[in-house]
Amino acid sequence: MATGFSFSSLNDGQRAAVDAIDGPVLILAGAGTGKTRTVTCRIAHMLQKGIQPENILAVTFTNKSAVEMNERVAGMVSKKAADAMTVCTFHSLCVRILREGIEKLGYKKNFTIYSGQDQVGMIKQLIVRKGGKDLNIEANQVISLISNNKNAGIPAEDQADDLVAEIAKAYNNELRAQNAVDFDDLLLLAEKLLREHADIREQIRKKYTHVTVDEFQDTNGLQMKLLQQLVGEPYNVCVVGDDDQSIYGWRGADVTNILQFERFFPNPKIILLEVNYRSSAAVLNTANSLIKHNYGRREKELKPHKEGGKPLRLITMPGDEEEAQFIAEEIHERNAVEKIPWEDFAILFRTNGQSRNLESAMREMKIPYRMVGAQSFFDRKEVRDCIAYLQVLNSPISDVPLLRILNAPPRGIGQGSTLLITEASRERECSIWEAMGVEDVLNQLSTKVKNSVNTFVELVLKYHERILKNEEPMGDVFKEFLEEVGYEEWMRRHCKTDNEKQQRAEGIHDLLSDLNFASSKNKTLQKFLDHMALQSDKDDDIEKQKGVCMITLHASKGLEFPIVYLVGLENGILPHKRSLEEGTTDEERRLLYVGITRAQDEFTMSYCAWRTKYGEKASCEPSLFLKEISFEDIIEEDYDDIMGAEATEEETESFFDGLKSLLE
């Protein structure tokens, strides 16, 4: 069978990896070292050596990766061979295993898989049934706790909270009664089936004689146990990953799977892929100098395929607004003058909250951008709710915003009543707000709902007058209004994690401080809303263009960009406040390492002297990681010095050339 690769096109590490097709193999593939190509060449080589495609299993973490790997193998060998192989995710592998013998565990073969809304619906019913209806308990929160415990092997009755334990037990019984399993059960039951039933285990091992697992640093304890059941002697298993890029510990990933691989499979061949084809030597030297501070990691060092490279920059910024403004202006100028495409730029940040100022600066400069891994500030639920409330306070006759907030938080005006009022407004050809003041309409409602409508109307009118007078700061007035309707308390109850609570609270506080700032400039509420509408309006052209990539550090893994900015290199952000409190900074260090190794040619880091939190300026201190990084390839700059420096003749000339070409 002809292969579409030659050994001569591979470097020494890649060649060793491709050639090692028997026994346990651990491929430590550093960032940008051609991991996917190596894995697909290795599979093509197996086929060339006479291993049947039906006997090859490759496990990935996403369906997208599985499809990509399958297509690459098809391109090297043949579509027929690629289709005969099994390339799939852990969950779909488990479905295949369970279809072979789930009846041995007391289920029928035609089991149903519960996910998403099915689970939420069932848990909501159980919360009501178990008396948790009046408690602050969310279905998604319960699902998350059940899922974490299943993956950690903790029995349902051992939940920390008695009510959650009761719901978890009832949920599992209900699933069983309906011959259904959830995503976590797929892993649990597949591992149990292989462990307890030798006939099924041997059948599966006979079928899959050569197993490959990609992104091995992201596996958890349960996936490791499953792999041990899947693979018997002579242990033809190859795992591929990089402990230095293990950044999902918070999601249950266990880095010890890759660090202690020898404990699970005897005497593995360990092959290092260290030649990086992505980044300049300057970028790699900096990344290497940081990651070596992680304790217990597997020793390796990224080596540059391309030497030299521009020095990295570390810029001290006064505040987060200047940080955002500076980056936006620099990107805008380089696009205009040097004709660098928007897509060559990426801005990386640790937390969602950091994207706010960056988005505003981009929109102000009319720079097209796309958000990856974080929700746009202007699309966040709490921001859209607050804007809807402000639109109603400004002009109650606006139907769309009124409908959005009429029963949020719930105030006894349910869907049926809302429909009745809406229909009445259509018949009378008036706004919904006006219909809410018509006695004939209100008399069609129950006394309770009628009282709720009247209370709401009075409240809106009271604050409508106050906010339009503009005698007090608008943010302070609106804060009082939100407290009176109980919006923040309601929103907090719907958050799954403390982190989400904090982010949503920050979203509201950002909006309140923007309102007070508008008041200080004597702007009316209407002007403020116009400004927000322009900010949140997604221009069609901007959507069509790919634009500058604004991306969280977690979502950036596996990607690369010619020019990268990393913002907020401060204690409390990177490393994250939680990791400082819990002493888990190793994973944060890996996260910064992932960030640095996204850059192909240029990398700029920045930290601020202060940052706005909850509408207040809070002072910041530089990240402890800056004490660990080698400054051999880094130029330190100060925002004030850069802004104060006079432009050179060359810069002025190129700036005007850029303007001229824009006009042309």
C-alpha cells in the first residue's frame, strides 16, 4: 500500500515516532512540533506494515479532530482504508463498546443517551419532587456536581449536600428505569463492562490491536482506567501529548496520566518532538525559560527551526483603558501602513471580563474582530437585560425591551398574561405599555396578576421621572432600581459557579460606571443608549471579515498567529486569584506558556498599574511569572514613554503614506 509520506521528510524525533508501532509508546509533542502530521504518518506506516485498518483505533477529544485525522490518513493512503479504521471520540467509542454487551450490565441493547435539555428537564422535575423548589438550587449546578462525582468515581449518596445526594440517587434510578444513560455513564459503564466481562474485553482487544490516543494530557482518571481495559499485552498503545500544555485541570484532566505513564503501561518508548516549526527563537527561548519552573514535568526543550526573530516586548500600562486603546491604535496603524491583514493579529486574555475595554477600543477604531472562547460583552445576558430596562425607563412605549424584562425577574406576570396584554395592544393599535394601563384589559387578568402589573407600572414611572430629570448620577439611580426589582439577586441564583457570579456582577458594575460617566459629561439617557446601540451593533461587513482574533488563553491552544498581544499579566489575573489561594500556579504557568507559544513572529505582553473593578480603580501588581522569565529576548517599554516619544521622520513619512493610500 503506497503511503503519501517519506521518512526523509521527517526530522529525527518524528521519524522515531512514526517507526515505533509496537508496544507502549509515549510521544511528547511540544507546541508547534508537527504532532498531527506525525500521528497520521505513523498510522499510514502501520497500514504499510500490514496492520489491517479494521484493527486500528485512534481516539481524539473532539469530533472535529476525528474528522481531520481521518481525512489526513485518507489523503496519505486511501479513503477505503481510512474509512475501515475507527477514528472517534472517547464517548462514541464507549457507545460502540456498550452496543456490544450492555445487556450484561442489566440494560437493554437499545438504550437511549440523555444529554442537554433531556437532563435539565429530568433534574428540574426531581428538584420539585424532592422539595428543593423554593431553595436556590439550579438544575445545571446539580448536573455539574453529579458529572464531576461520576468521573471521580464518587457514589451518588456521597455528595456533600444531602439534597443533591438524594436528587443524584433518584436521577440515576430514573435513568435506569428509562433504559437511558448520560454522557458520563457511557465512560463508566464501558469501563465496568470491559473490567467485569472478560469475553467482551477480549473481543474488543482482538478488534483493536493498535490504539492511539491524542491530546493525552487532557485525559482524566476514568479515561485512563478505560484505556487500561482496552489495551492488553503486548500493549500496542501510543499516547500523544504534552504535559506542558495541560491546562484543563479545572475540568477534571489529570496531568499525572502523562507524567506517570510508566505506572500504567510497562517500559514505554518515550519519544520527544522538540523541533518547533511555528515560532521564532526569541519566542521559544522565553517560553522555555518560564516552563522549566514547573515541578515534576518531563524534561524537554523546544528548539527553533527558524533562528533569530524580533525581541518580545513587555509594556507597562497605566490602566486597562490605555492598554486596550494602545493595542487597537497599534493594530490599526500597522494594518494601514504595513498592510498587515487583520487576521495576522491575535489578542489573548485570561478572563472574560478583560474583553470589555478591548472590544470597545476595536469598535471605536472600526477594526473588524471575532471573539473566540469568550462571549462578547455586548451579548452577555446581564448587559442585554440592563440595556432593555434602561430603554424602558427612557421610553416605556418600546415594546421589544419591555417584553424582555416584563417578567425578569419573575413578578407574577406569566406568559399567558403577557400574551393577553400583547393581543389587546394589537387590537387597540397601541403599545403594550399603554395596554397595561387600560382598565378593560386589566380586568381580564386575575386580581393577583393585575396587582403585579400595577406595581410594575408605578415602579417604572417613578424611576422614569428620576432618571430623565438627570439631577442625580444615572448609574446611582439605576442601581437603586435594580435593587428594588431584585435583579442582581435573581441573576446570582441562576449562576452555576462563583466565577460566573463574579463575571456577571462585574458586567453590571461596568454598565453602572459607564452610566455615571455619561452623567458626569451631562449626557442624557437617550444619548447613552444611542452610544451603546452603536457599540453593540454588529456591522455586516465586520461579520463577513474574519478580523483580529480576540481569544481566551484556554481557547487559543492549538492555534497560531504571526503577531500576538497578551494582556493583563498581573497577579490575580495570570496567575488567577483562585490559583494563588489554592497554590495551583503550575497550571497557570502552563497557560502562559501556551499563550507565548501561539506567536509565530512577534509577541507583546502588558500589565497595568490599575484596573477598573466594580466601577472602582484597583491597583495591580505585575505577575509573579515575570520574575521567572528570562529577559534576554525581551525589551521593556513604558506606555508614557512610548506616547511621549516624538515620531521619527521615517515613522511620520510612513504614516502619511498610509493615510494617502487609504484616501486613494
